[in-house]
Amino acid sequence: MAVMEGSLSKWTNVMKGWQYRWFVLDENSGLLSYYTSKEKMTRGVRRGCVRLKGAVIGIDDEDDSTFTITVDHKTFHFQARDAEEREKWVRALEDTIFRHGSRMRWESSRPPPTMKDFDYKVSEADAYLQLMIEQTKNLEEKIDHIEDPQEKTKCQLILDHANAMLNDIKHSIVLLQIAKNTAHPINGIYQQHLSISTHSNAGLGDTTVQQGVELGSECTENARRRSTIPTSPSLVVPVMSYSSSEEEDDFFDANDSPFAASNQIPSPTGQRTFSIDEQLVSVKTTTGNQGSGPKSEQSLSSDPNVITDNGCLDYDALYEDDMETDVHLESQGSVIKHLLSQVKIGMDLTKVVLPTFILERRSLLEMYADYFAHPDLFVRIADLKEPKERMVQVVRWYLSSYHAGRKSAVAKKPYNPILGEVFYCLWDLPESEHSSDDSTPDGPIPWCKRNQLSFVAEQVSHHPPISAFYAEHYNKKISFDAHIYTKSKFLGLSICVYNIGCGIVSVLDYDEEYIVTFPNGYGRSILTVPWIELGGTVNISCKKTGYHADIEFITKPFYGNKKHRVNAEVYGPEEKKPFLNVNGEWNGVMEAKWSDGECEEFINVNKLSIVKKKVRPINQQLENESRRLWKEVTKGLRVNDIDHATNAKGALEQKQRDEAKYRKENNITWETKLFNKSQEDVWTYINPLKQRLCELST
């Protein structure tokens, strides 16, 4: 049955580009077939097809008409006439993928299932059970607050059915476990009368389950129907998706695929589930560690980087240590796919918590400090005499501020800050004047010297998630005040994080304020080896001088291999043409072209030394400071004990939920400590340098 048919453009190859094709989506066979014309379709001359079972739909948030289908390690690219038509196709494709993804049909050509497969499916069933339990719990809470009697009766009926279904599922899982234990008791005694065959000298994971399973009536009825219906060649489901020979170029995103060299298909290993908590759902971790295997704290005793002289674990070193834990994300494909099955394209992911094993070992608040990884470039803004020079230096500092944020070749996500969490740090400037004993007791960091750059951040809101941060250099009389509201969106094969907010660079000697905005972040290839790119247009403007800049972070086109491109145009007051163009890669070399035609290297971030920030030792930190707050999660990730990290993370999040519930029940309003909110929803530091200097002068 054709669910949908119509025309789309399909990307063929670089030489031929987009080609018109007539597409037919068949729900029964789970195929998206395409033809060179509608007439060829009526004649059955199929050009190619895409097998939708196990496929993943992807969209580009920067283009409202294109979408992709990734399956069998191929990526097919399509273009609709407009956003509305794309939406229709995407929804229909998602429904078909879901329908075929939920079918369990055994293929005789596949190897027989093992006990490892059985364990995996039981674990998967238990994960869905946990999802339903949490959703049922949410429904119970909702019923308690419903005042309308009719609505309450309806919801109660749904709840009764849900509880009955939960009991059935629990009973089924218990019976499955009993069946497994009967077939393979703990003492290893094999029961010959059971219909299970084993290979000699094989472990439990290699035990083969006999395929002689009695089929249910639904299966036999479907088989009977298929046997009585003549099979059309167009409805035969191929083993792999295919296309005509002249369109075989550019199907693979070769540079993004970890399987390009080896042609190995990752198999889901382990049984770990993930958690989607907050007010959505929660799934408990059910098994051991992943990756290269868990390491105990004792196993690090020989690692001088994280062990103190007295043999104790150095929590401070865990944050400074750049060694990456060897967790192979490809092996977690089943976890990610399970996660993706719970969300729809375009869904807001604000309340979705990703698996612990993809976390970076630091808080998002600490990551914002990377804007000042080159503090000398920032404070130099205040040293320049001309407005034009200061504007160019603001752009130079801004473009150099993003590369330091990526500590790993594989994209990882920093911890979501807890409400009220704070982070403090400072920097010594390279080649700065001799260290001064003058401190800034009324500044953001009382122990910071006047010739150091200080930084403080606070999580000022949890829903929506808003972080505010502030930096200043007292002697240079320059500061930066910013807030960012992060909003995530699911795009199929990617996740987009919108960074909503702004920052203000204040150059106090010249009474100038440069307002900057922030690009979006994209997590690409989330089913294989994730990587980060930036996208979107940002602006930098100074109202007093009239100088402004437009900066575009360019996302990688699917038909090219250039990543991390950036283009900046800098304008003078009331000028329509830029006096400076900057092009290049924000994590590499950027070239400047001036209006007089002169070209030069604008900045090469690979030649810049990252200045290490100074953070107070954890044993001297407040309870709500980032590193102390997350130290057990960081420890678990560093030693590759994912269970420990997950439990520690869950404890923090549960504590936050309990506190929020208490405030709500007692009508208590949360009060921030370091930042105030204006009527324009702008968060600013409570005691900025400008305000303190004004008070001193009066």
C-alpha cells in the first residue's frame, strides 16, 4: 500500500547535482522507491530504493527543504519544494520506520540467536518497562491536580489500563527470566530435555537457541496471506538499499564514517540503557561498564597524574588531566538508537538527559571560561587607541575563543549545571607586568590580583536552562558580562543547541560597549563518531562608535568536505561595504582581506598557546562550586566506572528535583547569588567593575 507518492529532488553526485525523481513510499514493504518519472513508475521501471527498516531521518536546521535518510551505512539526500512538503514526507517516513522497526521477523539467512541476544532483548523490554512506570507515575501526579470530575475519570481509566498492562509486562519479564534460568542454571548444569543446543567449549554468550518456536496465530495468518498473494517484483524488499550505477557517487559521507576503511558494521554490545529524566521518563542502568572495561580507583595507583604523594586520589588532577577515557561510542549504538526512538524530529531536548558515557569531565559553566583561553587577546582590546583598531581586536578575540572548548576528537557534552551552581577561576596574562600584591576584595574573586583576569559563572535558571558569566581585568579596565539560554533540538542524525543570549564587552576608559551574540552548536553523526560544528550568524556592534561586524559560522555542506568554516565582515560607521573580510576555519587559520586589497594572516589559533586557568583546590571550594559538586561524576568517568558516574549524576539531579519540589510546596522563590535579572530578561553581574569604579570616583 502506497502511503505517499510524489516528486522530490535527489542528490546524485557532484557532477549532476540534484535530479528530479518520482517517489513512492510503500508502508507494507517498508520501501521508498524512486523512478525517473511517474510514467516509469506505472511501467515498474524502478531506478532505486531505500530500505527503511532501521533507517534514521535527518534534517538541516539551516535549510527548510532538504532531508536525509541514513541506512545500511549510506546517506541519501532529498529536497522537497518547501518546508511544508518536507514535513509531510518526514512524518510519513518516520511512521513507516517506526512500524517496521517494531516488527520482529526472523530471517532464515541470519545466524541463529544466542543467549546474549536473549539477554539483550530482556534488558530492552525492562528498559521499556521503566519508561512506562515513570510515565504512569507522571499520570498519577497529574490526576491528583485535576479538578474537572469528567477529565479525572477519563485519566483514571487510562491509569487503570496502564497499571494492568504494567503487571502483564512485569509478569512476562519474570517468566522469561525463569525460562532462561531453567535452561541455563547458575551452577551450569545443562538440562538435556530442553530444546537448546550448545557448541562444545563455548561460553554462555555463544550458546545457540533452537529456532523451533511455535508461531502465534498472527504470524501464521500473515504467512498464509502472503502465500496466497502473488509477489510483485517491485515489492521485494532488498537486503540493502541500492541505486542505479550512474548515481552511486557521493552516497557515503566517507570522512564522517568510522566504517569507511574497515567496512565493519558495529553490533550493539552490552545491555546498558540510558536515562531520559526530568519530567519525561527515566530508565535505570542495568548492567556493568562499557568501553575498554572498568578501572578501579586502585588501578590508578600507578598513575602519577591523578594520585597524590600520600597515595590518595587527587580530585583536582582529575579535572586537569586531559587523558580521554577509552569508551568506544560505536559500541553504544543500541543505546543511542534507543534514545532516538523516544524523540521526534524537531522535538525540544531541554528535558532529555543523554547517556552518562558521552559526558565531558567538566560543567558547562567551566566550559564558558574557554572564551578567555587567550586572555591577552581579550585585554589587548583596551590597549588600542583607535575605535577601528579596538573593533578589529574584538573580532580577533571572538574568533579565537571557540577552538579551545573542544578537548576531545570525539564530541562530548559537558555536565548540565545544577541551579545555583557557581564556578570561579582566573588567569595570569602572558608577558604581563610583574605580579602585584594588590587584590580586588570587592571583585568577583576576592583573592584575584589586579593584573589577573578573573571569571565567575552561575546557573541562574534551570527551566529554562540559563547560565550567566562575568570576567574582568581591573588594571586594564575591561569586562565581559554575558548570559546564555541553551535550547536543544533533535534533527535526526544531529542535535542542534541554540545559544540564545548576548554578551557585552565593556571598555571603560573609552566608555564603549560591544554587544556580541553566539552561534549555534551542532552535534553531528550521533550514531557513529560524534563531532561538533558551529553554525549561524552572529553580530558584534558598538553603539557609541558605529562599528559593527557580521560573522557567519558555516556548517559543512553534504556535497563537500570543508568543515568549521567562518566568514566575517567588519564595517565602519554608516558604511555599506566592509573594510575587512576574514575567511578561514575557526579552529585553524583565518585570513584577512582589507578594503585596499591587502591580504594577511588574521589569526592562526594553532599557533596560540592556551593559557591554563587557575582554580581553587576542591577542598577549599564551596559546596555549590562546579568541580566539588561534580567530583564523583568526574571520578567515575576518569576511571571508566560508568555506573559510579551515573549514580553520582543521578543523585545530584534527584537532589535538585527534591529542592525544587520543596520550594514549590512552600511557595519559596529561588534567589540568585551573583547575577540580577533586568526587566528585559538580561542577566548582569551584581557588582561589575564599571559600577565599582564609579563608586570610587564619587
